[in-house]
Amino acid sequence: MLKQFTRDELLDEWLIRHGYVPLRSDGSVDLCTGSDMRAWARRRVADRVNEIYATAPAALLPWSDFSAEATLSCSDCGDATVRLPAGVERVVSIRLSGWHRPAEPVGADNPRAVASGNPFLCGDSCNPLAIRLGDGTLRVMPAGADARVETLICVDRAPGDDEDVIMDSRLLASIVADSEESI
């Protein structure tokens, strides 16, 4: 279940789970280098939130349908290019009209993407293909001349430093994990 956390709640959770619980309320904890401990931890939490929004399972994060804002350009070869709306960083799935199911985007180095040039291996309406391109676009196939984007499900952008964080409470433990650990 998605829950809204303030930055101070996440920061307090991070400090507690790393053993920085003050024993007295009239003092503050500083690093021996003279750095502000809370400012240092706040930056670590912010970096981890950005990483979670980029890599965590989409079901645990807020998402939206951006199909109304996407631009579709069909080609004569049976594929199309979808220009993603500004602010979209992570596409979860896309579905065009005429497809029987949505497609999860794959990277350009994925074997399905590499084989897409073969007419026997390229996507069809039962097994569509969406390839992430580096310039904020998707290459999708098949796409007829009258195709339109029915759904474009994307993870919402990562919140800014002053914004509350919305995520599944199961991800709370991963906020305190080091970046090298997987989610």
C-alpha cells in the first residue's frame, strides 16, 4: 500500500536504523569532522530515494498513465516512434490500439530488440515490442498507420528535496540500505 512520508520521517528512520539515536534531547550529533550529521544523512536519504524511484518494482511506487501526452509517429515499415512527455523517466508499459496486451520496454541491447529487424522475430499484436532509445523515445512494433497510444504507464518522477515521498511502506527498509545493496 502506498504511503506518504515526509523527508524528516525518512531522515529519522535512517538515523535510527544506523544507530544515531540521541540519548539526550538537549544535544546534537555531529561527525568528528565538524560536519552536520543531519545534513549529511539527508543527502544520503535523498540519493537513495532517487535510486529507489529508478530501480524499485513499479508496483511499489506511484505511477500514472501518460498516454494523452505521448506523441506517436508511424513509419511505413510497420513500427512507430513514441516521443515521451517531458518529465517521464521510467516507462513501465505501453499499449497501442490493436495490440492484445501491453509491452514492457526493453533496452536496445536486449536480444528481442536486436532480432527486431528479422520479419519472423519482430513484434506482433500478440507479442508486441517496445525498445527504449536513448533520446527520450520508444520504438514500438507493430504499429499501423491509424495506431494510437492507449496506455503509457510510467513511474512518477522522483520527488524533489522539499517534497514528500510516496512509496510502498515495504520500501522503507531499503531507504537505509547502502547503494550497493539491491532492493
